[in-house]
Amino acid sequence: MTSTHPRVVGIVGSYRQHGTIDTAVSTVLAAAATAGAETATIYLKDHPIEFCTNCRACLQQPGTQRGECCLHDEMADLLDQLEQADAYVIGAPVNCGNVNALTQRFVERCVVYGYWPWHQPAPTMRSETVNKKAVLISASAAPAIIARRLTSVIKTLKQLAKFLSAKPIGTLWVGLVDPQHPDLSPRCRRQAQQLGQRLAA
């Protein structure tokens, strides 16, 4: 019997389990679960995948299904899991003005959802269908209002959501992060809970 509850999957792109990003993603997922969703979490650090070599082999294959990568690692299994989700909570910290390398590597491997044959001047998405929801989360040592404006993190996370056929319904940015104290402020916690409820709706 097919479940009628939405499945919400968290993608944690932080190296620190139980750190700020993990805490924020978990808070959103907990609120979604309370509202009736089925939830799961994927920690990118636990899934070894290779760096994209930009060979574009996966982009040459026609059709609406994702292209097949020539690298044989855990990436295909990860994408199989993610494609079963109805919504995502995508979290990654700031590093050098963008998402960290762990998350960027994953984003680059999601290029399999694109189509760019050699004779075509620009890439396109294999499918323009956007039938899922996403919450985007980041954290920085700088104040949130500054980091959001001076980094490319949200742009990158939006691209990842697009690869996964998801439309962002909200973002959460945690500023002035102290790695020794990953707890969310009451305001951030309320915002995370509200976003989780929206994902489950």
C-alpha cells in the first residue's frame, strides 16, 4: 500500500554531525514529522563520491531520465533515494563565499539531470517539471544579513533544488555561528519549525 504521507529527506552537507547545519535540518524534519510526514536524513560525508571530471558523457544521453555517470560510486544510489522524496531540507555551511567542498562536489554530480549535447550551444534541464518542495539552510560565522548578501550559497542551493525538481518555499540562515554551541536561537528554531510544517502540508 502506498503511503499518503509526504516523504521529506534532509541533505546535510556539513562535516560536523550534530553541528549547526545538522541541528537546523533536524529541527525542520522533526516539525515535518510531527505534522505527519515521513522523514529521513542523508549525511553527504558518509557517502564517498568522486569529483565530477566534466567529461559531459552523462549530458549526451537523450531522454527525460537522468544521464548515467561514468563514475561508479554511491552517487546513483543517493539519487535513487532522493527521487523517492516529495520534499527536501538542504543544508550546507559557508566556506570561502559559497557552499563547502563536500556540498559542491554533490551539486556538480547532479549535472546528470541536465542535457547538453555537443552541438547544442547551452545546457537545458532534462525535465522542466517542478513538483517538489525544498527548504534551504545555511550557516556562517558572519551575521546572517551580511553573509546572505555577500556569498553565493543560496544561489547554489537553489540550483541543487532545481536539479531535484524542487521549488524552494523558504530559507533559514543561521548567523554568528559558534561551533562549540550549535543550538539554534529561539527565533531560528521557530522559523525552522514553521518551515517543517509547510513541507508536510
